[in-house]
Amino acid sequence: MSKLKDVTRIAAPALAALLWSGAGAMAQECCSKELVDAANKEGKLVLYTALLLDSEQIVMKEFNKKFPKVKVDIVRAPGARLFTRIETEAAAGKLGADVVDLTDLGLAKRIENVFADYAPPNAAQWQKETMISPKLWPRTVHVYGLAYNVALLKDPPKSWKDMTNPAYKGKMGLVIAGSGGTTWTKAMFQRKVLGEDYWKAVAAVEPRLYESNGPLATAVVSGEVQVAMLLVNATLPLKQDGAPIEVVYPTEGMPTTPGAAGITKTAANPNAAKLFLDWFLSLEGQNAMVGKLGFVSLLNGANVPPGAPKDIKLWIPNKEEYEKLRDKWISDWNVVYKYRQ
């Protein structure tokens, strides 16, 4: 089986979710008056998230259009750093989050015990193949693509292979593999699908390394770099705001990272937390995530990202390999790219 066919095969469950069309979408049961009243009484919730802060702020406006009396306090950090904070706070009995949304399924699985039992009202309509726990749901599904500055780059890349072009030497940016779940997925995809020599070929172009997607997206817009490996949700909002940046959907496939969102056992605002996840996991909430940020969704009937090709190829990693290979392959990546923590 060819590598490209392997991408298509792995993508099938997610692609089916994107293109599913029944006789109208299934009713989304969000949200009962009793739950809204209880959440309004609490008046707030604390969200720990690995999603970019700018992205969270965009979709939080949509949530607050529906539920203006529930304030969301956002604590944001890259996935690996956020995991360490959660683990440390939980061990001390001082976990401050009501809701946690991590991008690294392996790390999320390690702290499964901090989460309460939870399922949204529309649980039956979700593609569950990638979930690592019945407590944790893919509120976010990050898709990695390419991006470039339209004012500076006249010959943009169309594929991952194009990123090895010597013409991009010193002009390319990428996020370190160990930053979080999305960057680890990207690194894993490149080694498994594009070949073991791909990392070395990109490293030869001497890319600039960044700690997260937010600063890298800013660097593309400012011209600090002209082209980058970048999450669609870091690129699309800037494009929609008129910044000189464009999304590229690589022809070989797109590393796709389902998130893991859940309610903590120690949540101080459990009703607000449930309302938050119930809405974001509803069809309305998922379409907001897709339309505003360029996410894909594993909910049956959800929209396709704006501007995405109809034959978009999604690569979702094997859950067991994702955890098993992570530490060793990130260490290998650091050596290839001469990155020291």
C-alpha cells in the first residue's frame, strides 16, 4: 500500500463525519432551561486550554452571545506545559480548572483520573474512534497545514515536499515537536508518511523554530518568515481579518489532532462547565469552531472548513502509537533540528 493511500485510509472516519449528510442533521439537545439557570447562578467557569488564546477568544464571543451571564476565565498554555500545571495542581489538591481541553491525547490519558464522568446530550452522533476516554470529548479537532505571506512569497508551497525547497532557506518557520499534541502529530505524520529522511531534508533548509503556533503566525504576517508549517486555526482568523496570510492544504494529507475536553472532578462551577461543553459539542457550537477557526469536526452533520478542498485528506494517528512513540521520536526530532530545551 502506498503512503498516500495510507493517509486516505486513516482519514476515512473523520472524512465520513465531514461529508455525512442525512435527512437533516440530528437534533442537538442544547441546552435545557434548568441547566442554563443553574449555570447563570454560578456565573463563571475556569477553562484550562491548549488552544491558542486568540482562537479561544474568538469562539468565546459566540458562546457568550448565547449565554451572556456565564463568564469564561481562560488559562492558556502550550499542551506539554499545561499538562505539567494540571498534574502539579491536582497532586496538591488545588486544581483550578472547571474544564480542561488538551491537544495531546497521550498526556490527557495520563491524567484521566482528574476528570468526572461526562457525555454530551448528542453523544450518539459523534465519531468516537479517536477518543481515549469516554470522559474526554473532541471539542477541538486541529488540522495542520501550511501558510505563507501573500505579499512576500510569489511561489508558495502546495505540498509538504515543497517545504524542503532550498529557496526557503532561512525564510521558513515551524513549531518544535514537543510543544504539544498538534506539533507531535505533525512530526509523527511526517516521519511515518513522508519518510524518515523528511525531517533531515527540512532541517537542511534551516527553519526558524518557535515554541507555539501563535508567535509563528505573527511571524508570517510580519514577514519575519515567509512560509510556515502552521495550524489552520492559527492562519484562518488572521486571513479573515485581512492579514496578508494564506492557508495551504497540502496534497499529501493533513496531520489531524482531536482534542480531549472534559470536566474536572473538583469543578467549582459544574453546571457552567456542563453548559460550556454541551454547547461547544452541539452542532451549533461545532459549526462555530469550524467556521470561525477552520477546525474539522467529528460530529455527524457538521460543516466543512471554509476554503477547504472537497477531497481534503485527514491523517489521524493511531492512539497506541501516538503514546508509545511520543517521547523517543520527539527526542530524535530535537537532535535532527538541533533543538535544546
